[in-house]
Amino acid sequence: MRTLKIGSSLFSLLVLLSNAFGQEHSSTGRAGPGLEGIDKVLQETVQKHKIAGASLAISKDGRLVFAKGYGWANIAEKTPVEPRTLFNVASCTKPFTGVAILKLVEAGKLKLDDKAFRIVKSIKPPPGVKVDPRYYEITVRQLLHHASGLPRDGKHKRDAAAIADFISENMRDPLEFDPGTKSVYSNLGFLLLREVVKAAAGEDYESYTIQHVLTPAGIKDMRLDTKETGYFPKEAHRYVGSERKELPGGTKNQIKGDGCWIASPIDFVKFLTALEGTRGKPLLTKASYREMLAPLPSLPSKDKHNGLGWDSVIAEKEGKYLYEKNGGIAGIATYMEHLPSNVDYAVFFNTSADKEDSEKPDGANAWRKELIEAIRKQEHWPKIDLFEKF
């Protein structure tokens, strides 16, 4: 009997381990008929690269046709990624800042060619610093195109500094180039844009963006990641590397007010469809939409170029566009894209590669490459709409 008991226990353990292994890359949510190939690509990507969890949402002509989660939002608690699971979206925050600025332009509260430091008059260089006069020539438009001359992240960091104080400290250094002469990615420039929104709107960046960008787009769950440590309810935990080391979450040691948005891919698809106007009233006027996707006048481009908060814009015939944005921090890789065929999608991973350089073969760009190709090649889309379900 004793031998039988041990054997039964061993058998039960093997069953549990088998079930756990089988559920490692299970999925939640729903995909419309005919999209099995896209589903398979993402499942294989998660398995191949040992990604903790992922989430994908796709719409066609304003209809949500794909909303699925894969793997774990929290490995320790075996919490699966759901279609509505929230992720820190990293630099995919920037297009929301761009649209907030455009809403202020539509309201007559600022102009894209206004000088940024003339709007945010409270930000001044530290006492005794002879500031580079080119700072006062930087326009809002140049900031949105990463063409301000500001460095990527800033060299002078003060612990627990507010955004305004952080920018002030970095006015110790001259600009890296004349504003408008080239485009070099700058997170610091987009922090300054948050202060522009605050000054022009007369309220904080988060409140204004929620009221004038997110709510009109039907987005209810997005908010800035303002926790110093830990995670919000329904937020995916973050992991690094194939060993999936868990990170503590939160914004400890970051600049106050520097938190990124947390959102689901479904929220992003709502945003994208609101921009194109395929799901109700467009979020922007036609003039603002064209402005969002136009190149910087001083840096014309016949091919692809930056938009206002977008990494890459490609103009197509008859006013159609392709535009996209990616984001990444430790434990997060995010991407969203609008195709000229009115296909919008967003894919989020709650894992980052061992090496943060996303251009490496094991980085986020490689993870999403096959998925992007599969979505762009998809010719037939189901006539369903999952927005009511999710």
C-alpha cells in the first residue's frame, strides 16, 4: 500500500507539472475566423523567446476583430494575460502627448510654431548659468519632431526632481544642434511638452489628456504610472531575459511626473480608430490629422519621416498613411501601427531581452517582425466586432 501511495503521489505530481507546462503559453480572449495564422505567429514568438506574456488587439475599419492575451501577467501567482490586462507602454506614450498638443491648438490655446520656453515661462536656468540663447528659439513643433537640439535624456539629474526642475538643471548645457536642422530622438523634449500642455491648458498633463484625448476616444482605464514601487491592479508585471527575472515595477528614482501611460492594446486600438475616424467622430479635425502626419517643414522628406509623436510616417496615395510607434523600458516592449487599409493594431510584451538594445537578434524588433509581416499580408478580415465584448 505504501508503494502504491508513493506511486499515486508521483503520478499526481507529474500530472500537475504537465498541466502547468501545457498552460505556460495558453491564451485568453478571442480572434475572428480566418485569423488563425496571426494567432499562431504570436504564440510561437512567445514560446521561442521565453516571453512571460503578450497581448494583441487588431481592428479593421473600426471593428475589433482580434483581442487576445498570451502567457502570464504575473508568473508567481499564475495570473494570465487577458485582453484588458494593462501594460506600461513606455515611449508609446508620445503620440498621446502629440494629440493633446493638437487639441490645444484646435482650442486656440497655443500654436505649433510658438516658442516652448515662452509658453512655459516658469522654467529658467539655474542661478548664474549663462544659457544657450537657442533654447528660446525651440518651437513646439520642433519638440514634437525630435528636432529641438535637446539631448536624449539629459545629463543633470536631481533625485526626485519635478519635470520643470529637471529641465532647468539641463539648461546648464548648450543645445546639441540648431533647432530644426535635424531630428534626434529626445525624451527630454517630450517631458518639456508635458509642461507646455500644463501651461497652455491650465491643468496637469494627465487630467487634460484624459478629458480631451482618452475620454472622447472611449478609453476608460488608461492612467499615468505614478506608483513609486509596485504595480496597479490588472497591470502586467515586468520581466527581463529568458530567465524572466521579475522587476519591482513603479517609477522609483525617476523624475516626478515622468511616468508613462499604462494601457491595454484594446485602448490603443480605440485611440488609433478615433484618429482615423472609423469608429464615430474623429478625434482630430482633418487639418490637425494632416498636421500630425506631416514632415517638419525644415526637414522635408519624400519617403518616411517623423510625425508629431510618431516614429515613422509613410504617405500613401489618396491621403492614406502608414504610421507607427514603438516603446521599450526594462521589462516592457510595445508597438502600435496604423495601415493605409484601415487596419490598426497594438502588441505589448511584458518582457525585455537580456540586452536592452532592441535591434539585437533577440530583441523586441525581432520578436514582432513576423507578426508585423503576418498582419500586413492578411487580405481577408472577419465581419465581426468585439468592442462590445471587450
